[in-house]
Amino acid sequence: MTVTAAAFGPAFSAAVPNAVSWHEMVSHRSYLVRFAQRKLHDPMLAEDVVHDVFEAVLSGRAAFAGRSALRSWLTAILKNKIVDLVRQRAGTDSLDDEHDDEGALAIECPHAQPDQLAEQREYLALTLQRIAALPAGLRDVMHLRVLQDQPTEAVCRTLAISEENLFVRLHRARKQLLS
């Protein structure tokens, strides 16, 4: 599949001199995932952010003008996606929230409280139910790759799918679980 400027209309064609093929983009996938993992310290989140980069390119929200190398351009988009994600996840926690009325720092036990444990167990049970309710293709990849923590290659062999297809399915499954 090649993303051509003509696919987005004549106005877009004039603005985008270079088309990016799917194969060219995916050839940089492993580099982009490693880059994202170094920044995010979460392999699954890194894969999702890289998938979002590809989605932005394919949907036309990002257009390659050829002013740099393709890898540099994709990395720049990835950096922006990571910054957006960090901003989105940044909390407004501050030390001021942890002070009591006398200004003393509140000290909490580092272990989860019983009510927190019960809430976590309920959330886990709900998540497992939602995974079980996914369509078979998405459920299988979540079960093998996420729950059983099998390596990518083993999951691809078991399901007889490509690595790219595995990551697309994982991304779609996570999106459905979050909705």
C-alpha cells in the first residue's frame, strides 16, 4: 500500500511532493519502537505510540515533504506524539496536596490499602471479562502476547500472522478495551 498525495485530493497533491509507501514506513518500525521504549519505559505503550505515528501518516494528518530523511521525519512525529502523551498523562500532584492542616508532610504506607486491593481485583476481573468478549483475532493476541507474555515471534508463529499484523491487532484490542 502506498500513501499517495492524490489519494487526499488535488489541493493535497500540490502540497505533498513525495509519497510514502507502507513498506518504507514499516521498515523503520523497529527503530521507532526502540526509540519510544527508551523514552517511555513501557514496551506496549511504545508500540501504541508508533502505531499512532503510522496512523497519522496514513490518515493524512502528517505529510512528508521530502525536506529530510524519512526516518528523521517519522522520529520527529514520534517525539511529538510522546510529548503529547506525557502531557496528557501528567498529573497535577504536588507536595501541597500531601500536607495536613498543620503543614506536616503526610506519610503513607507504600503498600496498597485493603480497599485499594479490592478495587484492583475488581478492575482486573472486569478487564479479563472485556478481553474475553473481544473478537477472536484480537482476543487471541491479547491472551498470548499480553497475558501470557509470549515473545512476538512465538505469537506470530502460533497465529500464522505477520509481526505488523500482530501490532495492529494489539493496538485495536487496546483501543477497544479503553472505549
